[in-house]
Amino acid sequence: MTEKRKANVQAIKDIVRMNQVWEQEKGEQGAAELHYYHIVDALHRKWQTIGVDVSDAIQVFESGHNDA
């Protein structure tokens, strides 16, 4: 049997969007802006993840990656 493991199974208590991971080039359109997100979990541990939006950042935090 193949077991799929999650990177982090703690409940998220707080999430804050921070700066962009890198600056967009002038005239670059259609590219998603990737931001850093700071997360505090139920055990008051602080994490950093990235994502295009909050739901994307949560997915990356919970699964450890996002192929998109």
C-alpha cells in the first residue's frame, strides 16, 4: 500500500500575506504574483510558505508542495 503523508497537519490559527517572492518585470502580464505567507499553527509555531493567494499558500503548507 502507498501511504500519502501530509507535511503538516496542524490547524492554522493565523495567516498573513507578506511581500512578493520576486518583482514582476515591467509589461509582464498574466504571470501570477507569488507572495510569502507567514502562518501560526495551533501549537503557536511560526511557519513561512509561498502562494499565489491564501488558499494556494494553505495548500502548499498542508501538502508540502503545489505542482501548479
